[in-house]
Amino acid sequence: MRLPCPICGERDRREFYYRGAALALHRPDPDAGDEAWADYVHLRDNPAGVTRDLWYHEGGCSAWIVVTRNTVTHEVLGAELAEGAR
Amino acid sequence: MTELLAKTACDGLLSVTAGPFTLSEEPVAPLTSLMPYKGRDKALSAALEAAHGVKLPGVNRSTSKAGISVLWFGRGQFLLVGAGPDGSLAEHAAVVDQSDAWARVRLEGAGADQVLARLLPVDLRAASFKRGHTLRSPLGHMMASVTRTGVNAFSIAVFRSMAATLVHDLKTAMEGVAARG
């Protein structure tokens, strides 16, 4: 599996650390309420299809990136810097 | 006070040879990381050129002139090698001394790219990785910086604490490739 780092180009999967769903970029307001926070901390979708994940290019340029991939076909559809992603 | 002896990172470990390959320690040089503040890349590049005669390189590239070089060193990070940083750089970037933090070695010999192919998951052959090109990638499990400095020469840097592992891994790979004749 190879991931297209927006900075370094296409690199081997072993250079990356997997963080989880890109949902982490949507942190609720501090006073958004228990339900929103419980959702944010504990609940994750388990999609059969396109999903967005956070990866850290720890062996390379040290950027956090959001990778879009398909869990059914294993296609990697693209990646962007987490800095600009939502 | 006890008299302390200055030792290089690979003191007592290098140099070693195997077949056509030589691994030696790079000469001691001041190393400084430059991390430009947001939107200040161009200003830093101009200040670098005025003070040291080298511009800021692009991603996966290095610039050098008269023994001073600047390596791209990661996202928003550059490494100034061979000269202490001019004070003017601090206006545009976070400037941090790294001189004793890295073990830097030089791998030379025809087919040196085959030695590195055993250790890094990137294509370092001359067709895609030319003189002056640089990148960050794991060498074994060590976060390394690799720069091609010549037709058959590479400069490699890892954290200083990993110097012995770096030398061991490279030496093993050198011997392996050399044994194939």
C-alpha cells in the first residue's frame, strides 16, 4: 500500500502512522454538551466504501495528512494536508 | 573540573569498507535547523542568500555553495550545514542549533544506491534521485535524511544516539551487496 503524501509524493505505507477517522478534525465546542462530546470521543462510523483517515508521515516530512480511501476496493483516492482539511 | 573530550558521533566506528563501498563520517560542521515563520519563506531565502550565499531549496532539494549547504529537512524545516547561522535569519525563522544532535555519514562507491535500496523504501537510483536531491525516509527504523552528493555518493544523517545502529545496518548492507559481486 502506498500513500500519496501531498509534500513528499507517493510513499510506502510503513512511513506512516495511522491515527483514525478524520472526524478528529471536527472537535466540538467546549460547551457543545455531553452528547456531542460523547459522540466525538467514542462513536465512529465503520463504512464499507469511501472513508477519510488521519495519517502522520512520521518517517518522512512529519506532516499530518487526510487520506481518502475505499475500504472495499482498497483504492487510495487522494490525500491532502490536515492543516487545510475539514 | 574534569576535562571533557570532544568526540564525533561515529568516533571509533568509521571508516569501513566492503567491496567497492566506503562508509566514512562526514566532517564536523555546524548544523542549524531553520523553521520559517508562516509566510516568511521568501524573506528567509533572501536573508540566507545575503548572509550565506545560498537560497532556500524546494521540497526534496538542497542548495549549496562554497562549502555551505541548505537541505530541505521536512515539512517547514530546513537544515543549514557548514556555517553558523547569521543573526538576521532569526527574524524570519525559528533557528535552532543541531550540531551535536545528528550522526552524519558518507556512503561512496559504484552501486551505492543498491546498498541503500536494502534499507530505505524509496527509489534512490540516479534516474529519479539526482545530485542535490534530498529526502526524509526511514532507514531501517531510523528517521533519516538522505542527500545525493555525487554520482556514487550519498550523505546520510540520523539522530546521534543511533550512530552505532546506522553504521551496523549500512555495513551489513554494503557487505551484502559487495558479496553479490
